[in-house]
Amino acid sequence: MPKIIPTSKPDNNDEVDFVWLGQYVRYKRTSLGMGLIEAADMCGLSKTAYSNVELGRKSRVETFFTVLKKFGIRLSVEEHDDDKWI
């Protein structure tokens, strides 16, 4: 089995989007020494479906949240108290 080299943690100052979240998932996976296929199996997903999450590609919401939950990643929503809608 090849050695897994941990990737760097994405910059917290970057805009958070699906690509950033995918990079964070990859960081968590590689920090655990886990390969792509092992992570996909842990999440009950195909290698392609799992890889799409890490790459920030279009994925089903359920797939995305399954991966986050399996790696212990929590998202929160912050509501701003203003009347402006953009």
C-alpha cells in the first residue's frame, strides 16, 4: 500500500465554497493516512462520487453531507440581523 502524504490545510482566509470544502476533506483524509478508495468505502460511496466531493465538483447534497459527517466536519449557518437581501 502506498504511503499517503498529508496535503496542506486550506487557508482559512480563502472564500469558503465547494472547492475549499473539498480541499479540507482531502486534508482530513490524508492527515489520517487514508487512501481515496478507503475513504470512499468508509462513506459508502463509489470512488468517483467521493472524488467529486474532494474536487469540489457537482455532487448530491446527501453525498456531500455524508462525507462531511464521516470525517467529523461540521458546518454552521450564521444569520446576520439585517434587512438586506442580495
